[in-house]
Amino acid sequence: MPSHNLASIKIDELEIIGYSVAGEETVIAIPQLDVCFDIGKAPDQIIPINHVLLTHGHMDHAAGFAYYLSQRDFCGQSAGTILAPNNLLTPMRQIIDAWSRLDGNRIPAKIVGVKPGDEYQIKPNLFVRVFPTKHSEGSVGYCAIEKRKKLKSEYSGMTGKQIVELKKQGTEIDYTLELPIVTYLGDTQYVDFSQLKYIVESKILIAECTFYEAEHTGRAEAGKHIHINEFVQLIEKLHNEHIIIVHTTQRTSLREIHKILKEALPPQKYSRTILLMDKM
């Protein structure tokens, strides 16, 4: 039996699974991309995924990372890779060392420190790009990008033999085409992410919208989270085909959240919007 009941959203060939309630737990995985954004309490379903991308160190997002590593070792799998902001590496290693002593066995771990602007290769043509967010010290978000090599237009009419000859001469005959697949913001207060082209054009946006009621604007500001008023601004300049809302508060029911979203968003944006916790 799986340890968690996870929400599931299917978009074309991808399945987004996860659970995200503010202050309780956030874990969002896309098995087809072999990535898990944040890890929550490490549900059984995400243990086989080889790449965990931590946005920050708050317990509801990061508590399960040591269990993830331990379970992979127990099942005979490789350690997997955890990407995390640079400032988290020392305390994470201390936690792993402490659990290794408690467990009586060394827990294999591959932890990679990242900062805004970094890229990390997941698969031959799949990379994650790191960008800054505004939540806790060092917090980041991630965008999964497919990169394809394309022949430059000026060489499109040439024969294979001619192209081979140009390559031998050292001529750059192709360019890299970037296809942003999914962007995960993690926890953050409002940022004008329209300044980053790969976020604007990302096919899927996974974004927090924690608070919805007028009297909760102060809570959003204090916790560095997004209120519905800011969420409207956030997605206004973005061109995402699908918008998945995570990190909803239990202070407002899902039914009420739907009502507020429908009133606040333009119809074309609302039609693209999905509440993760609606898909349990």
C-alpha cells in the first residue's frame, strides 16, 4: 500500500503527482521527467525518482530527504541526487550523519549545491535551470527545459555531404532550441517572473497561491507567500498553457477558492488553471 494518497494531473504525456497544503506538506513529482520538486514527508511513490529539487529548507518541504536516501539504499538503488540551495548543504549533511549514527548504517547521499543561474543535466536533452525566489534565505525555483539541436536556416538546403564538410571545417551549422516544459516556483512572495523568458514560455507553471481572503493579506506578507491579488499580477504576463496552483491554505475551502479564482482571473486564464488538491 502506498504511504500517501497523492493528487494526480495528466497533461499530454506527463503525470504530475503530489500533495501540497501550506504548513503541512509539499511534494510535487513528474515521473516521466525523473524529477521531484520538494519532498515533503517522502511518499513511497517518489522514492524511485532519481532527482529531488529542493527549493528551501522549511520542514513541510524538506523533512523527508534523509528518509528518501535511506529507502533508496534499503531497496538497492543508487543514492539519487538532491539539488538544494548552497546554504542548506552543511545542515543537510549534519542531518544525514546524525541519522546514519541512529540507524547504524551509513546513508549514501549525493547532494548538489545550486544557486540562481545554475543548470543541471537530468537526461541527455533535459536540464533544470535555477532561478531566485523571495521566501527564505537562498530559496530558489526550478525550470525543466528540453534542449534540441536545430540546423540553422542558411544551411537547410544543403546535402548531407556538404553539411559534413562544413562540420569538418569547424563551421557552427546548428543552434540550441530551448523548450521550457515545467516551471516550479516553490514558496515565494510576489516576484515579476515575466523578466525570465523561460518562465513566461514554460508549458506548465506550478505556482503557489496560499491566501485568498481579503483579511489574509497580512498573513501572506508576513510569511512571504502569494495572495490571490498578487497571483493575478503574477500570471498576467505569462503565457503558460497550464497553471497548477499548489500550497493552498486550509483556512479557505477548495469550493471557496474556486469561486474566488473565477471572479479574480480573466476567463482565458481561469480555464487553464488547476488546483492540485482538487485532484485527490
